[in-house]
Amino acid sequence: MLKSLYSGISGMKGFQTKLDIIGNNVANVNTVGFKKGRVMFQDIISQNMAGATAPSGNSGGVNPKQVGLGTKIGSIDTVFTPGSPMTTNVGTDLAVDGDAFFVVSPESTGGGTYLTRAGNFTRDANGDLVTSNGFYVSGVNDTGVSFPINIKSDQQANLNFTSYSIDTNGYIYVVREDGASGKLAYDTNTKEYYLNQTNDQTNDISLATAVVSNPGGLTKVGNTFFQESGNSGPAMVGRIEDNKGGTINSGILEMSNVDLTEEFTEMIVAQRGFQANARTITTSDSILEEVVNLKR
């Protein structure tokens, strides 16, 4: 059988995958914190018809003669370029200007963590800062222990908080119902949230952020969440000012980094590539038909 048949099939399969990735990118063009994917192709092994020969004293060198046997998917990358910022003026809408990720957990006890760039957070009925699907946004103090962020009341003074704001380093400033103001703090020994008006910042809460050495190695797990993998490197969780992850902007959301112009251009390329490979198969079929008809 002609090798071009199988080369054409490999090309069609590759462009099908490329269209799948493009379709997912376009579908998530307005998804907060979404990072687009891209497909990179590689050629498969080549058949050697004749090897290369080195130059000699009387003749020049000869290049190898090789026939390629198709293509394959080399990688499907996640592109972590920044998305466009969208101003919302909502205090719990946050965006990272830098390389850091927010850290969230499905359990208040911190069982399992996920990384995300989607900062559309809200407060639930208990005053906990959560994601849109109920995962707890993690906070951290100088102890290095992650815990949920509860913005409800000063549990030491037994007074409620009336307002709050988040600064560029992720610290949470609160105002108590008696008019006192300061940073929200958490005592890991007594498990109490309170208003800190002292210069001791050990227990001051800031939003936990994480950086990894290779973001492209993170695994997508849905809900715009990522998990570390063997090739991403360990997630270094801490205050954003300590892990040099950038700054946190309040009242802004990072939108998807999908560029529709680029995606539709790639869609045209994928469509034409698929059609060209299909034409290779039909042409090879016509040649085989002629060969069969040699014997009548």
C-alpha cells in the first residue's frame, strides 16, 4: 500500500486534535482566569532510502535520501500569558499581576489544594471567602500554615466586622462595629480570627499564593483549577510579597487570554490542513485504482 495513505491519516488525526483545542479555546473566550492551549506537531520516523556519504578526496558528500511517514502530536501546551483585566469594582474580585496563583481548597481543614488565576471570590453565609463553586480561599500568616479566610467577626472581642478591603500584598483590612480598624489576623493556637492593631504582623492574614518553576507543567482539573505535577515543580505557597509572585489588584478580574483573531486564523489553517490530507488519501486511492485496473 502507498505510504501516503497512512501519512494522510496521521495528518487528519493531528488536525482533528488541533480543532478540538481551538474549539475549547473559543468556548472559553469569556471564562475568568482561563489559559488557552495550543498543539505542536512533530514528524514521525523517516524511512531511509539511502544513507549519507562523507566527502572523499575525489568526490563530494551525498545527502541521505529519506521518506517521511507522517506526523504526530508533539505536545499540547497550556499558554500562561496574562489575560486582559476587567474592572468590576467588587472588593472580592481579585487579579494577580505577576506569576502567582491563588490557592483554594475543597475543605475548610485544608485537605488538598488547587491553584487558580480566577479571582471571582465571594463571602458565604459563615463569612468565609470562597470561590463561585464553594471552595475555600486559603489564607496564610507567618507560621506558613494555610487556613480558610473568615471575614465575619472579631472572635476575641466578640464584635462583628462592618467592612473590609484587600491591599496589593493580599492583606485584609477590616473595620469593626465599634469603629476600630486594622488588619485581619488569625491565631493558629486558639483558632480565632481577630482585629490586630499592634505592630506584630506574625498573625496577620494575607491571601495565600503559590508559584511554580514550570507553570506549563501544571495539570488542568476543571473549574479553571490547576494541580502541580511531576514536571511543574512543587508549589511554593506563602505571602505574595515573600514568593515574589507579583501583586494583587482588588476590583479587577483577569479574563481569558484567548485571542479570537488568532483562534479563527488557526481554525482556517486546521481546516485547510485537514482537507489537504483528505485529498492526499483520495489521490492515493485513485492511483491504487489505476494499479488494480492494470489487470483486466
